[in-house]
Amino acid sequence: MYCVNCGSQVVSNDSFCTNCGNPSSVSRGVPTVYKPLPKYSSVHGLSLSLAIVFAVLLVVAAVSIYSDILQVQLIDRVANGGIITEAEATTNDARVASIGGIYFLVNIVVIVLFLVWIHTAHRNLGPLGSAGLEYTPGWAVGGFFVPFLNLVRPYQVTKEIWKASDPDFLSTTGDNWKKVRVSSILGWWWALFLITGFFGNMVLRSSFNLDTLENIQSYTYVTLASDIILVPAIILAVVLVLDIDNRQMKRYKVKFFARNQEP
């Protein structure tokens, strides 16, 4: 008997495949066509690269917070009847524009790397022996781009990756990972991500209406709030990425050891 999912030989009295863990993939005879599972590909290098880029983004966010505070002080001085020189205004605008440009570029790199990481980490779930998955690696990434659905689907996908990567729930049934209790880190990370997105949208809308001092002041305060919330969001994202990386490496070692112990 052979598994029609991965092509591995299966003992006749087994009701599941010991390689991919799919309980419904056993068929008598050699399958003429089957879709082999992708090979396990460690996300460790990607995780470290992503952590470094996140750290750069954290530094940019910290610098941006400092810049926002300087701008708030400048605007408050004007609001209280003070005077600012043309040189001060020019320096402030140049600083804000430079930080905004750097933030944009670093954020693009973070997004691309994170999506590649999501795809790779989810693709590993099959080779790691997890069956009964609700999403595919392609849909794991695609969910980020569907309006309204992207408010929940990325969290659901990341939760599936985190749970299905648990090394302590590697069993022959393949779907035992569903019993894993979700870490609160995921919930806080996604909540902060959504809040940051909300403030980012407010910043974008406010940027089109900076014709009065009050509007500029409101824009600056919203930008400051967005940057402050971004800091814990980045920290939790790094913790989450490194945690999943560690879980997948441990699960792979457990699975590899178990396979080598088979007679």
C-alpha cells in the first residue's frame, strides 16, 4: 500500500500515512500520479534576517518618535504665540521627510521578507507531519491582500503555523496539533498590528488636509501615537517569528529522530 499524497509505502494495517500524517491518503497499489510533499526548508535564516530588519524598523520608529516630539514642541510654540524661524521650519520639514522616506523603504523590505517567511513556514507544515490544514502556503500569503478578509485571515494563518509547528504534539495522527493552546502573543501582536494600521490610515487621511495649524497639530499627534504603538507591535512580531522558527526546528528534530528509529 502506498500513500496517494506523498507516495510513501504504508503498512497494510495502518489507517494513516506515517510520513505525511494524512489519515485519508492510503490506497492499495502503487499510485500512478501523486503530488509529493515539498521538502522541509528551514526558516532559520529568514527568521534571523527578518529579526534584523525588524530591529532596523524599531530604530527608525524610535527616531521618528523623537522627531514627532520635536515637531509637537515647534507647533505648540507657534500655538502659544511664539515665533519660529524659516531655518527651523526648513530643518523640521527636511528631518520629517527624510525619516518618512527611510521608514517607507524599510517597511517595504519588512513586508516582502515577512510574506516570504509566512509562505516558507506554512509550506513546512506538511513535511513536519501536520495534516488537516485549513490553508495552503499560497493562500497563507494571499490572505494579506484581500480587503476586509485581511483583517482576520493573516491572524488565522499565523495561528495555524504556530500551532502546527508545536514539537510536543507530533503524533501519528497528524492533526494532533489542533489541540495546542494558542499563545497570547499572537492575539496581542495582531491587535497592535490592526491598531497601527488604523492610525496609519488616519495619518494618511490627515496628510491631505494640512492647511491650518490645528490640522498640522492633529496630524503630528496621530503620527506620534502611531509610532509609539508600532514599537511593541514590532517587538511582538520578532518574538513570534523567532518562536515559530524554534518550534519548527524542534519539531523537525523530533520527526527526524522518530523516522530514524523506525525498523
